[in-house]
Amino acid sequence: MEPDPRFTLANERTFLTWLSTALALSAGGVAMAAVPADLFVPWIRTTLAIMLVTLSALAAGMAYPRWRNIQRALRRQAPLPPPALAAVFGYGVAAVAVIALVLIVLSI
């Protein structure tokens, strides 16, 4: 049975949002890597860049499988799968933000 088109389109918008998030995380990682070495401790700057790009890869890599699993559940009228990586993204972005905040405060 075909699901209500509104649910399919909402699922597609969520998929595109995951890709937008991945792009933003990747841009943040590249920007962090491009920060001049004299502003932040180089190894911490590199760690933050790696964390952001890794989160980006996870978001992009999980976007389609998540879309597919939700679409399958909608077609079967089954419960939707939980967002498996929500905690990883929430805590990962929070950790990057806290570390960046500490670096900014220390550089003032």
C-alpha cells in the first residue's frame, strides 16, 4: 500500500535536511582546519576539524538508509525506526561547541 504522499514528502525533506546538516558540518570542519595555527593550539584545532568532518560523513552516510527504512515502515504501516545516531550528533556537536568556546575564551 502506498503511504500518504504528505508522509513521503516529509520523509524526503528530512533526508534533504540530513544532507544539509552534513554539508554544514563539513564546511565547519574545513573552516576549523583553515584557522591560522597561531590562534588555537594546532592539535586541538585539527581534532575539532576531524570531529566535524566525521560527523558530516556519518550524517551523509546515514541519510539514505534512514530515508529507506522510514519509507519501508510507512509502506508497511509499521512503527518508525528510532533515530539511531541522534545522540551521537547531539553530543558530538555539543562537544565541538564547548571545546571551541573554551578555545575562544582562552584566546581573548
